[in-house]
Amino acid sequence: MRKTLTIAAIALLAPAAASAALAANWYRVAMGDTAAWYVDTNSIKANGPWTAAREYSVNFEVSARGVKTASSDVEIDCKARTMRYLHFSAYNAAGAETASLDKPDQLEVHDIEASTVSADIADFICNVDRGKAVRVADPKTDNPPRS
């Protein structure tokens, strides 16, 4: 009886947990010739000198490696203008995960160069410049204008 109640409780709580995990506040923060990049403002959290956030990219066409979208948990040192990757996941056009890497480059710190997608992402996360960002419901269904 107790086991049945536990299973029933899990079954009832699982959809609520999934809904909470999906709650996001996405902004398109950068565009390139081949992809658009997004940041979830609900994921932005201070962590000492680092500011952590979830970044998501959508390729306009499936890449040669079969990747359509990618998700990265990044940390930005806003003062030093550096970043590092905590987690990276890639997904194919059907949405299936094709790669998942914790600390994909062993927390190597990368300089953020001016006038790059990384700079646009860092400026948004660090609240330096959010004027170019566009609020979107879901990066996967966003249809940004392309030149």
C-alpha cells in the first residue's frame, strides 16, 4: 500500500516538476549568418565573481554533424570579460540529444573578444546592453529575420 502511494505521488508531482523546469524567460541576444543565440533570464545567477546563465543556440540549417540546437550552461566573469562552459548539450532536428558534456573544456577560461556572439551574450548576461535583445516565447519556434 505504501509503495502504491509513493508511486502515485511521484506520478502526480512529475508533471508539475517538468512544467517548472520548462519555465523560462528567453531573449534572442545574437544572430549570425548560420544561427541565433538566446539567453534565459530566469537562469541568470551570481556565483562569486562569476554570473551563471543558460544559453541556447538554434542553427538555421542542420549542421554537418547533425546538430540543430545546442544548450550551454556558461559562467561569465563580467569584470574580467572572460567565460567558461559548465555544461554543453547538442540536439538533432528531431530534438533528440546527441551529445552531453559536463565541463566540456575542463573549465578553461576564455577571453571574450569584442564584436562577437560571445560578447553579445556576455553583455546581455552582465546587463551591460540588453537593448538589442528580443523577447521570444521559445527559441525552437522563434523565426528571426535573416538578411
